[in-house]
Amino acid sequence: MRDAAVDAFPYAVASTNAYTGDDDLFARPGRVLQRLEHLPIAPEDADKGFSYEIFDQFAPGTSGDPQRKPIARILAFRGTDLKGLSDLFYGTLRNDQIELALRYFAAEKKRWGSDPQWVVTGHSLGGALATEVSVAHPEVRAYMFNTSPFYRSETKANALQRTVFNERGEVLRRFARSEEPPAANVFTINCEPRKNALFKHKVRPLADCITWIAAYASADAHEVVKANRIARPLVECGSEDQTHPGPGQRKDEPCLHNDQPKDSAKRKRSGD
């Protein structure tokens, strides 16, 4: 899990910052990411709720090096914006956003070229769009977060190029049980055990938790934790105001959480 978090945290941050204009973005996304200007999105496409951002991803430890070069170019699709219903209609009930994702990705790839490698990512609906691009372009890696089960493709090809992080109990997993998921490396984490299913679906808490986990092994992730004042996840041991100890820290003893009292659990099951 820690190795996967180190690998995935830049894409979790990029997926969060694809929600341009929201108030819970990463103000300081770290030295491994640099935002680029994307192609203008046609008004009729924006009216369907479609949006994305592009980032250059740099190798760890390259801050301040004027000769540094990106190791990947990230296209992060925005997920469902609950301020409107257009993306629910065009992205979930219909396939319009899938066609837009494929078209804009092809245009950006033609614009920027194939070097460095492309990575697609996204949260919720954005994760479904990233899945579709990954299926259509087997050379493209994809990272999805609390991804939507409403996608078109059913292929099992390219499985090792896709990684999924889901928060345990988040709302879309109830629908995902009835859908055959695309082949991928899937990690389920329980960072917000006391929150409801709708809160658990949000991308920022999931991105915070992945970055917190990564910060035990990555100095870059630790810098993001400090710069954005990421709070300790509920699942982590310690006080509410505990700061991250930094890379290389390992506990000598396992972190033990108190179980729910048996009588309380029985009352909940009986409806009392």
C-alpha cells in the first residue's frame, strides 16, 4: 500500500485540482507537478459538464534544477460537478463525455507529442473517462480514484496499466457491485471510517490520505502534506493535531484501534 501510494499521490493531487474553481484544491501541489494550459474547451462541450487539466510530472528531488525534464504528462479529467446536472446526463446516462474525452486526449497528444509518456487520471466520472482512454490507448497508464462504475468498455486488456484507489464504503461502490469492473490493480483503503458514504466519495479526503501514506516513504509527498497542512486521517493513530513524522519513520508496535462495544453493536443491529 505504501509503495502504491508513493506511485499514485501525484495523480491524486492532479485529480483533485482538475476541479478548477472549487474551494478544496491543493493550493501547493508540490514540486513534482506543474500545471500547463490545455486547449480551449468548446462552449457546447463545456455545457455538457466536460473539463480537464494538464500537468507535467517531474522526477522526485528535482526542485530548483533548471535542466529538469518531465517524466510524464498528466491529463486529469474532472469528475461530476454537483453544482449542475449536465455532466450526470451526458457523462452517466449517455456517452457524450466519453467521446469528448477521447477526442480531446487525441488532440492534446497531437499537440504535445508522445514524449514524455502520457498518464490519464480522474475521480468519479473522471475515473471512468480515464478508463476509456486507457482502453483505447494501451500504452497510456491510468489512475482512478473512487471511480464511477458507469463506463462503456468491458475489455480486460491493459490491466497492468491501470491503478484504482477506492475509499471503503463510498457511495458509488454500492452501484459498482452490480457492474463488472475493468481489469486493474485495485486498492481499497479505510481512511474515513466514521464518515458517511457521500463524504467518503469526495476526492480531496482520499487524496489527502494517499499523500499522508506516501509521506512515510517520499520526501515530495511529505512536502505536500506540510505545505497544504493535511490533517491526520481518522484511521491513523495519535491525537487530532498530530503532525506527520516524515519519511523513514516506522512504528515499533502495531497501531490498535478500539473495537465498537458489543452491546452498542447489538443495539444498532436491532434498531434500538
